[in-house]
Amino acid sequence: MDEGAERGTTERVLTLLGLLQQRQVWTGPELAERLDVTPRTVRRDVERLRALGYPVHASQGVGGGYRLGPGQELPPLLLDDEEAIATAVSLLAGAGGAVARAGDAALRALTKLDQVLPIRLRHEMRALAGSVESFSGGRTLVDPEVLMTLARACRDEVETGFDYPSGSEVRRRRVEPYRLIASDRRWYLLAYDLDRDDWRSFRVDRMTEVCSRTWHFRPRTAPDAAPYVQEGVASRVYPKQARFLVYAPNDIVREQIPASAAFVRPHGAEHCEVLSGAENLDFVLMHMAALGHDFEVLDPPELRSRCRALAERLLSAATTPDVS
């Protein structure tokens, strides 16, 4: 085999390993299609992974296929037991920490490690993780086990159930989990709600009795996860919503507004739209004015009269004579 062909084979085998880490079970034809090779080549590449120490299991029949399972030893990640436990606990801390955009990456890495972590080490990892605490930086802490259960369910595409508050009641929800989203303060699950026949986002810290089933589902066409959840958190959950056109670039305004307070999206190169919600839209107007940019109200139209009323009140305050 020449050097170029060998490099191509190595890259393909690494790609195969990445696919096996993404999902619980792949059929041979699915892998062949993803890798653009024949099923026979897939079988050869699986044997190459096994020769390297990766425990790739194969099963026949309905629901069968290739899966990457835990082995008697860690595969060639070249980590000993202590290093593997330390890595997993560090990832758990990162998943629950307050570092911007680090939580979701840590959770993705943790699910990959969990896929191949020997069972004897999982108990030690959980025991050690339970004794580790960190400053949350304002983030609502969630149970790492719940995060892992939901992350596995998203990865394996299996139905999940949990109890969730709805008004004054707590109801059982059945969902097809899609993505876990880390905001600046909380974790959310984007999932298809089977009882309501629509997409919903759920706060993970409000879930109880979380469990996943073995029933696999076919993924649906999903909304863009992070923007969908952010728009819901900042706008749809409130009884009143407003939309503004701001005369400033998207990147500048996005830095000024917390992700949980409003949803910002581009509107050309020099403008952006801001969507926000509140119990009283006067508060939203005041926050918009405090940004320091010119803006106009797009929705609802009646909010424009409130702008005029607030402007007159502020002008009156500025022109009131000094009575001291």
C-alpha cells in the first residue's frame, strides 16, 4: 500500500470511530453510505479498529448492527484508570460550570468517554464526582446523572420520560430528545413532545424521575436548536412579546444583551432585530433605550404609543424646574 492510500485508510478508520461514538447502533449499509465505501470495506475497517483494541460489537437481525461497547481495558486513548477517572470528573465539572460555551463541549466529550469507559470505573467516577463542588457563577446546577441520561438519549435516539411541572401540577412527559443546550445560566433540552405533537424546550433542573427507554425513534426535521431555545427563553415564555429593529450591527448588540434576556438576529450588515418578552413591555422599552442605539418598534404596533408616552414622561422629568 502506498503512502497516500495508507493515509486515506487511516482517515477513514478514524471517521468510522467517530461515527461509532456518535450513536449506539449503526447498520453496515448506513456506515457504508456515510463513508462512501462498500459494506465489505466497512467490515475490514471494523476489524482494523478491533485490532487496535476498540471493542466494536456486531449483531444480526432487526435492530442489529455495529456498536462501540465498553471493553475490559480502555482502548488506545492511552489513559490509565486514574487518568480516565480524573478526565471524566473534570468533564463533569466543566459540564456544570459557568465558563461560557464550555459546558456543552464538555458534555459531548463526556458522552464519548462514557461510551467506552469500563464499568468498574464508572462507579468510582460517580463517587468522586459526588464529592466535587464548584462555584456556579449564577448557573442553576443540575444532577450530572440526569445530564448524562439525557445526553445518551439524544445520542442513541431513544424515547425519554420525565416528570415536569405544568402550572400547579406535575405531569409525566414523553419526548424524543434532540439536543441539550447550555445557556448562560441553565441547561435546556430541545425535544419533540409526543403528547403535544410539537417541539418543546424543557429546563433540565426542573425535571424529576428522568429515564430513557429502549424504543428507538426516527429523527424528525428539527428546528435550529440553540436559536429556537434561546428565542423561547427570551420571548415565547412571557405573556407579552415585542420585536424591534435596531440601527446597530448584530455583533455589537448581541454583546450588550444577555442571551436569556432577548434574542438578537442579523437584519442586513448594519442593523439587527431584537425579540424580547416581559410581563410589562415598558421594562423592555427602557432596556432598549439604555442600549444607546436608535431603534424602532416592529411589533406590536400599539407599543409605539407607549414609546411616545415614556418619551414625554422622560422629557418632563428633564425639564422640571429645580425647587430646592
